[in-house]
Amino acid sequence: MGAPVAKFENVVENTDAGRLTTNERKWARIGTLVAVVVFWLIATCLQPWHLFDKGPYTTDLYDAQARALVHGHLDVPAKVAGIEGFEIDGKTQIYFGIGPAIMRLPFSGVSDVFDRRLSLLSELLALSVLGLAAARLLKRAKSLVNNAPEGSAWWFGAFAVVATLGTPLLFFSSRALVYHEAELWGAAAGLAGLDLVIRWWRVPTRRHLIEAVALAAFALSCRPSSGAGPALALGLFGLALAWKREWRRSLVVLVAAVIPFLGFALVNWLRFRSASDVPFPLQVFSKFNTDRQAALAANNGSLFGIKFVPTNVARYFSPFAFRWDELFPFVTWPAKATTIGSARFDTIDRSGSIVTSAPLLVIFGLVGAWWTIVRDRSRQWTAIAVAAIVSTTSTFTFGYLAHRYLADLVPLFVILAAPGVWVVARGMTKWRRWVRRSVLGFLALLFAFGFWNQLGLAISTRAFSILPTEAGARSFADFQYTLDELLSGAGAPAVQGITGGPLPEGLAPGTILIVGDCDAIYRTDGYGWGPLERRIGGPYAYRLTGTIGMNDQTILSNPEWKVRASRSDDGLVFRWEYGNGMIEESKPIKIDDVGPTTIDIVFDPLPLGTGAVVVNGTRVLAAPVSNGPESAVSPGWSTSTAPAAFCEKVQGSK
């Protein structure tokens, strides 16, 4: 291809250099479609017809935000925001950007029919945007790399797959949540925006500039830490025009670059009366979570600071941030990240690294980084790479470490990897055939490792960690041990027993603990315990059947608490009353049957103890209480018993 042009020179003389041909576009779409279908199947447990099933808490935040925009305000109902809400001047605000909410305007903006049903579809759209943008950027990079080889069109489809399924983005198939949706759209819009900025720089038309600014504003409104890249890149190119003494064009571009930031600042000011700050002390979650309160107290009321950078960098770039597991899917989370220095984090959650999550992209990215620093004479690629780097600053200064934040790094590594692909491909044309095949095999293994790592974390996290159901966790654990027995023939690994609670801390991730004579069985992921099964009729699980009338009645009582229930026109309402007079109440539960109702009341022997009311498999009310032998079932309610089949199976194979 053509030789690099002078510094910051527009590539106007070769406008087709960065455009995909018809065949290349076809393969880019095929690769993106493959990625979307695979993500879709994983997210729905191989049942794609569940695309529009109702999601869990947070999946209606953008729906509520869309309706608020239609009505001319930004605040949302407090019951929808829940712990993510901020109480500002008597109204409840959320901190998530309005970008994904704007896309919902034709649907959720006018009706609540789609509430909690659009998150997965939104994530699939974001994934498709990112895959196509990656393919286009690969072609644009080709025009800058000297003697880039003429490759097959399928390269562009393969790069789209690597940028999506070979990165931490695949982990978001674990569960449709607002956090995952925001991360996906921030990465997708940020990468697509950088592509439009390069297109405008090469073909500087008014339409291209307007489209670049519009997408830059949208990207910032999705997630600043990955979406600020396009606006920053526009600013850098504006400064380049000033360096070339094109003062008028420079002023226009610099003003255009500021517009997305003004839009972000306006929305943030309308919400929080600040151009950029998020008042975490006013968040509902901060009012009762002691870890959050301690972190805010240690950081002058903020969760951002330079002191968090060493810990975040060490974990997010660690080549050892994964762990093999004896059970399927044979990979699991690494040990909890160790804090470096005196930083007081809000949360250090489960997290891998970009190196272990996207190894193939990182390898190409390192090669591309060398080319960008040493060989990019035009400095076009340098500008967008620097913009992507600066955009991620807040990720490393945030006092909350979590795997989902690795998505902020994906646009940067896609940008760096694009020229790296052509540099490696150019070098391979000079190698012997067996060397080429060996290198290709090694690269394929890198992709396979990254894909399997994220796939394994996604399916195990959905089963055990992110809003798991007891039945779902038990079913997956049963599959793990059945497969292990078929493969090894040995007894069930990592199973221990204790006579009673509370459950101990410090055991290895994946350890299963049997409490008593199969009274309950629990599994730890290294961060906490999750129930797999409780024996119905034992000390940790009551299955009760009775008739709930209009008058308030007691179902189960203890000297320290009572579980009460009543029926109203809106449905059944359950209350947990404490001895000190405090009451926690459930939302009305719609049950058409007016006859006897069967409910479960379950307990966990955790260090602090928890109790919960479960109706039709759904936990409707929880309380920080423990059970005891003095608990009594009220007259009129019958109890049931049932064996703990999974526990007995595991116990028999120890």
C-alpha cells in the first residue's frame, strides 16, 4: 500500500484506502454476526427464544430514564433506582449515562411494556457496532503500514471475532445488567467514534465532522472512561491543525471537540449540580454499606484518587490473573487482588486482567504499539491511540476494582492491534512455511485460551456469583461433579463437612461445605458463600402451606422475630418483624390462587445470619436474622419434608 504521509497530513489523495471493499465488508459482517450469535446463545443458555425475557434488578434503569426524558426531566422513581439511586433535592437520580436510554425512547419512553426486556438486545447491538468498527479500523490501519500484504477478505471477519469474543466483552454474556450494558456501549461507541474521527481526518467534509461529533457525544453519554476517546481525538487533531497554522479549521474542530464534553457536563449538572463529580456520599448504597462509608471517609468523600492506580494497574495487566480449576469449565477467578500502598478501596471484586482475557489482542497490541511509536510518520494512529489511553484514566484512579472495567481497555487494544496485525502479517510473508504455521497455531491457541477463559468465567459466574438462584447453582454444580466422575472416576473433590454454622472463612474457591447431616450444602467462590441446597424440614428450610387472608397473620415466629403475611388487592405482602419493633416489608406478589399458598422460609448459617421468604422460587423478602430451635410454625400452617438429593449424592462420593 501507499507509504506513510507527512506528520498529520490528511490522506485525501487516497480516499478509498480506509474503506472496506464489498467482499471485505461481507466478511466483516459475517464475523460480527458469528460473535453476536455466540454471545446470544451463551447469554440465554442455548435458548435464544429467551431474548426478551424479563431481566433482574437494574435492567429497567434505562427504561425509567427514557420515560423521564420523554417527560422532560432526569430523575427516576426511587423504587426503580434502589441502592443505585442518589437522593438530590428530594428527587432520585442515577449516574448511568443517558445514551442507551435515548435508544429506548421509541419503546420504553412511551410504555412500560418493555421494562427489563431490552437489555440483552441492547448488548447484542453494541457488540455488533464494536465488531464492525474493529473491521473498519483494521482496513484504515492497513493504508498506513508500509508494504502491508494483500490478505484474504476473511481477515476482517476474523478481526471482528477477536475484538468481541476474544476479549472481556464475552464475560458480559454472564447476565444482562445495566453495568454490563453501559460497559458494552461505552466500548462500542468509543471505538466506532474513533473510526469516524479518522474517516473525517482523511476526508474532511462537513458531514463527516458532524457525524464524528454526534457519535463522540453519544459515546460520552454511554460511559466516559471508554467513550471520551473520540472527543479527545478530535481535540488532538484540532491542535494539529493549529500547529499547521490552519487557524480557522483548528477553531472549528476544537469547538466541535468541546461539544460532547459540554453535553456530558450539562446532564451531570442537571443531576448532581456538578459538571463532572458524582456525589457518592449521597447514594442510597452509601447510607448502609459500611465498606463504602469507610472508603469515602478515607478518601475525603470521593472514590477517585491516584493512590488507587498501582493496585488497579497491577491487577488489570497481570499475566497471572487466572486460575485453573479441577471442575468444568476448568478455569476460575484468581485470588483477590492485593492492595498496594495505603489505598482504601470501596470494593475489590472478582477480576482477571486484559492479558489473560484478551491475550491475542494484547500480543498484536504490543506490536502495534511499537509501530505506532516508531513507524507512524503520519501520527494519525498516534493521535487516536493517545486519545484512547487518556480516556481510560478514570478506570485506573477508581477505588472499585472489578472485571467489568476491563471493557474500558478494549478500544485501546483494538486500536493498537490493528496496525500490529499488518506488521505481523508482513513479517510472516518472509518466513518459512513451517514457521508460519507454527506462529498461526500459537496465535490460534492464544485466542482459544482467551475465549475459553471468558466463557468459563461467564457461565460459572452466572451459576454461582451474579444473582444466582439456588436451583440454578445446584444444577450447575451437579453437572460439574457428574462430568468430573465420568472423566476421572475419583470421588467428589473439594468437599468438606461441619456440624453446624456459622460457615468458616478462608477456604479455597470452589470448596463445597456440607452442614450437619445434609441439613444444607454451600459453595464458596472465595468471596462469599452461596447455597446449593437445603433439606426441606431441616433447621435451614421450612416449606409451609396455609391460607393467607386479608388480615395480618403470623406464619413463623421466634423470640427475636416474626414472619407475617396478608392479602390485599395488589397481591400477597410479607413482613419480617423484629423484636425491636422494626419491620421489613415485601412488594405485593401477584398470586391468582386464593386458596392455600405454599412458601419457603430459608436461612443461611453465615457469620451474620440471613433469612428469606421464597415464593415460587423467587426470594421476595430477606432479613439479617438467624434461626434457632425455639422457632415455631403458627397453627393453621402445615410443614413438608424432602430429602436433599444433591447433598446425599456428593456426600456418598466423597
